[in-house]
Amino acid sequence: MSNLEEQQERPYAQYQLLTVPETAELLNKSEAQLRWMIHQDTAPQSALLGGRRMFRLADVEAFVDAAFDDASAGRTPARSTTSTQPVGNERRESESEPVDGALSNAPDLMSPETLSRVLDGVAVATLAEWRTGQNLKTRRGPAFHKLGGMVRYLKADVIAWLRENRVSTSEQA
């Protein structure tokens, strides 16, 4: 097949764009499953171009890489290769040690599922509710980032949020 014939068959080839069927095949999903993922905002980033839903190959690859990173983040500490030592020669404040210690093995960028496991007891649905509050007063979770259709939390933001929401026993009375 000549280059011209290939361009006519796939006019978006120069941009490495994929259609829904091509993306579904790469992700080993049916088209219906991929469309549901799009609806649930859990699919790779996509855009409507000329009335067609298109995916960039790089976004699909990043989506797959993030899924594998999330899966590997669930490793037990004994198998983890990340250091739990503070960066540099800084000494942590004593009251921040439990917060930092709990997140020491967490990745720097976490999906809601990973953060749910790290916070041990906060459901993914609760994190979603905190993110999508109707106004700023009901948004009470940690800061988050939208990367295409994916939600990600920075470890530093989660630590800051935990410190801001610390309540000592003397404050409760």
C-alpha cells in the first residue's frame, strides 16, 4: 500500500490519532465499554474532531502507563524500592511525622484509587464527592489535578491537606 493510499484510508495518521474502534482494540475493550469509560470520565483524553471522537496515541499510551504505575504502587513496602528517608538533611517536625510516615511509600502522583488505599478507609466515591461539591464550601478534599479525563493527586497536596485538617484533642473541647 502506498503512502498516499494509507493517508486516504486514515486521514489522521500524521497526527497519530485513533478512532473509538482502534482505541478500544488497543485497550482490549469493546467499543461500548470504551464509550462507557468516556461517559464515566475514566477513559484516555479524547476530543471531537469533525464530529468523530478521536484519541491521540500518546494519550492512550500514557493512560496505560498510569494504570501500570497505579498497580505497581500497591506493592507491599518490603518489595518497594522507594526510600522512606527525608530529602536532604532536613529533620521533620515531630507532629508531621505520622502524616509523612503514612505517605512515605505513596507515589508522588496518585489516582483516586491509590489515594483511597493510602488514606485507608476513605472511599473512592467519597473522594469524588469531595471533588465535585456544588460550591467551594462543600469541596473539602485535597487539591487535585485533571489530566485530560484523569484525576490525579500530588503527594505534597495530600500532605498539606492532612496538616490543614489536623484537629488536636484540646481543640475539640
